[in-house]
Amino acid sequence: MLALRIRTASMGHRALKQRCPFSTSSPSSSNSGGGGRARNLALGLASGTILTTAAAITYINNHVGGSDGLVRTVSFYSLAIPKYIQYRAHMIMQSPDDVWDELHAETSKAGLDKIMELQGFYVKSGQMAAANIGNAFPKIWQ
């Protein structure tokens, strides 16, 4: 093994590069199939995926409150996003007042149920919505 290392070191950079399986250039017919590039690409993609997953898990644990916080966040947005889309659609269609009143009643009940389910931060947010500072929410939400 020691003799192989000494021989490889004495061959110089060019010869070593030609024998390296991770070389991106194809200096001779030894790497002519392009398999080295495909292998490098696969290794790079796998490494990137692993690092991205690790970063996502770290972010969730540090900033979202772990898996429980993520579940709570997804639960909230599973109600909030569809309701937002409904409100925007009614704004575009310029729906009459009775449709808006029905949508407000439906949304306020669903929102209260979700707040009571999730507790904590969501209760405090609901209290702020009920205070209606700046008239940001419909009267039925108070």
C-alpha cells in the first residue's frame, strides 16, 4: 500500500487526475462512457437532498415548535387559506350583502372552533381579532 502511494505521488498531478474516478473530464478511453459524471451527479443530488432535509428538520425544531408546532400550523392554514380564497372570490364577484353575511357567520364559527382546538397563541390572536382594532374584521367576529 505504501509503495502504491509513493508511486502515485511520483506520477504527478496529470497522471493522478487521469486515474481519478471522480474526475469530470474524460482524458482517455477509461472514462468514455460518462458513468463517472452520472455517478457524481447522483451523489451530489443525494447529498443535497440529505442536507436540505436536515436543514428543514432543524428549522422546524427551532422555529416552528417541532413536529407538534408544524401540525398546529398546518391545521390553522388548512382553514385560513381556503377561507381567504373564498373571501377573495366574493370580492371579485362583488357578491351581495346577504352572501357576505352568510360567509362571515360561517367563517367566524369555523374560526372559533379552530381557535378552541389549537389554544395558546391562537386564542390570543382571536382575542385581538375580537377587539377589532382598526375595524379590520366584520362585526360578527366580535
